[in-house]
Amino acid sequence: MAKQGYHHGNLRQALVDACLKLIEDRGPHGFTLSEAAKEAGVTPAAVYRHFQGRDDLIAEAARQGFEIFADLMEHAYNGGQPSALAAFEATGRAYLAFARRFPGHYVAMFESGVNLAGHPDLARAAARARATQEAAAARLSEHLPPGRRPPSAMFAAHVQAMSHGVVELFARTRPGANTPFAPEDLLETGIGIYLRGLGLLPPDH
């Protein structure tokens, strides 16, 4: 009965949901397409009516993740309000919140090795998320002299790398994980040091 229900319902999304669960449990390379089909309650042959293969299935999981991520980042940025700095800091907190709330999507997006160039819809979703981060960086640094102003894409990439590092080392729930400080505190202080280095925050005294 489950299989029949999926055929009349949304089999494609059922397969994506199964993929996300397997990614959370085993990582992006720890399962086969047949196992994803079994998790969804359908035959392996049914998968090929919707996806060309396992990589295509993971790419769709990543695309959906980037759409959620982009919406979350846009909401956090809030058009740069109430200030450029507050909006920028909000996007950092949103990054951590997304990684915690959507771990399967996060891994599919950033750790599966999925090829953006091979999936145009995925590339567009990723670009939308990146655009908000770059807009936040550009707005915050627009008053710097041109010679001291980093390209907004580089600025955003530096902060994303810092955010990703905090997620990987300290924000994942793992037995025995060493978390000396709250991930939010680590990210906030790290970004603060970076912004002070650019002259965007006054030095500590």
C-alpha cells in the first residue's frame, strides 16, 4: 500500500526525503541508489523515472537545501536593517541555525562534491544564497577606501569559510565532541576580529 500511495503522491519528494535521511545517517557517500529506493518504499527501477542516478538525487537534495538556505539568509539580512552590521551578524547566526536545523541538506550542499556546473537549477539556487551574503559584505564595507576594501565575494567567502569551520568543528552533535565555547560565541568573536582587521569595528581596549 505504501508503494501505491507514493505512485499516486509525490514519489520524487519521497526519494529526496529518503536521500536526506541516509545522508544524515551515513554521509553523502555511504549509501546506494537501491538503498534510497528501499528507504522510500519503492523499487530501484522507479527511481529512474525521476532521477538519472544517485548523484542526480543528491543534487536535488542540495538544490532544495540552497533554496531553504537562500530564503533564510534573505530573511536574516532583512534588507540590511536595522543596520549594516546587525544585518551582517544576523546572516552569520542564520548560517549556524541552518546547519543545525537541516543537517542532511547542509551535507548535500557543501560536503557531497556535487557539481554545480552540471545542474543549472542547483547553480541558480546556490547563486541566490551567495548573493545575499555578498550584498551583506558589500553594504558593510562600502565606506572603506577602495584600496582597503576587499571584493565583496572574497569578504563573503572568508566569513563563509569561518562559519563552515565552526559548524564542522563545534556545531555538529557528536558524542564526546570537544566544544570549549558556544558555536555562536566562536563565530561572533572570529567575525569581530576579522572586521577589526578591516577597520570596520573599533579596536578593543
